[in-house]
Amino acid sequence: MHSPSETTTTTPLPSSIADQIGFLLSKAHLRIHNRANEALEPLGLNVKHYGLLTVIVHEGPIPQGRLGEIMRIDRTTMVGFIDDLERHGYVDRTRNPQDRREYALVATGAGKRLQRSAAAVMRKVQGETLSPLTATERRELQQMLRVLVEAG
């Protein structure tokens, strides 16, 4: 059974929209985003929290401002997300020793364990969502999307 946010299309898209890259990217994003949020919900996370926690686990300690730049999240929104992660005991916010005006973020033991569990969930969602593509096509898609994201 499909969730209300998901529709299954068995008929091909009309050519008038099928060659619109923005439309296709938007629909592909929505599909994986919704599935990922549903799968992460039992862990108490959403896609944004997962992304932030993943960068903190793998790149931390990281200045909060730098994390916002990497994730392309404005300061105000970032504070709310980090507050959520800190309140649940997944992240510690400490003064950055290189610049006492900003915070450095470090994942706690609980945050690292949660991130590992969430990463397994995300691998499963990604595998299911991208299953129509071959392994080579998946790598090519990833490379092309990375070029687009890093260019702007």
C-alpha cells in the first residue's frame, strides 16, 4: 500500500514534461525524501537531522557555521536542528578552541550509534529507490548530481 505522499506511475510521462529536468529532479527528490523520512521516523530522525548528524560524526568536531555552509542551511534554521540533536543527547556543542565566538559540534556516543543505525536505513531506502538503475547508472547519477550541487 502506498502512502498518500507517494504515487505509482505505470504510464510513461508525456514528452512535454518528460524532458523537463527540473520536474524530473523534483519528483525524484520527493520520492526518496518521503521514503527516507518514513523510514527514519522510528529512529526519531528526519532527513535533515540525519544529514547533519552524519557530517558531525564523520567530520567533527566541526564549527556550527561550517556545518551550515556544507549543508547549505541558514544560521537560524541550523540552530533549531542542532538544538534538537543536542536536546536528545546526540550532539555536544562546545566552544571552538580556534575561535571562541563559535561552537564546535561533536557527536556523542549515542549520536554515533544512532547515525550508524540511520545510515543502514538510508542505504536500504536508497537501494530500493534506485533499484531500476544499474550499479553503473547509480554511480553516474551520483557523479552528475554532485557536479550540479557543488557548482552552485
